Amino acid sequence: MRLADRFEELVDGQPDGWTTAQFDLYVYGDPEGAGAALAVIGAQRSPRPGKHWRFATAHAQTRSAWTVPMVHSVLRQLDHNEVRGELEAVPEDVTMGALARAVRNGGAR
């Protein structure tokens, strides 16, 4: 499945009222072809070696996340350039926001 199509599917699967979501992209082949485009949307390369990036998207522009149409446009460009990979939503309980909430509530030790 093309990255932009998969992104639409994942965004459509977000719960009602969602504001931001994080996604993991694992690139097949040469990751450098994807790196410049992904940098545009603030994707961060995983600290582990490999071809993994994480990025966030939001319904409205925020300081920490690009809007759905902006991310979709970048992923369409990657599709056009024949960059292939796997795109998955990051479960909310493993995002930094969830960790911060757990620490505030005394749930993370």
C-alpha cells in the first residue's frame, strides 16, 4: 500500500476528538531518499540504527505537529519518488504525552 493511502487509513482510524497522533515510518531500501522530505514535517530519525522515523500530525497547526494535509502531501511525494515502507500509528500509551501524563499522575516510576 502506498504511504499516503496508508496514512489516510490510519488518520481515519483515530478516535473521535483526537487532536494529535504520532506515526512510525520504516523505510525499505535507501533511507536517504526519504530523509530530506521527512525532515520537512519534523520527523525524527530513531536513535537506533536503521530506517525508522517518528512524526506527529494534528487537526490544526501546532508547534509540535504538522497538519494532516501537510503530512499527506509529503507522503504523496515519497510515493511519487517510489520510496516504500511501512507506516503505523504509535499507540497513545507509548507516546511522550502519555508518559508525561503518567508522571504527573504518579503512575510512572
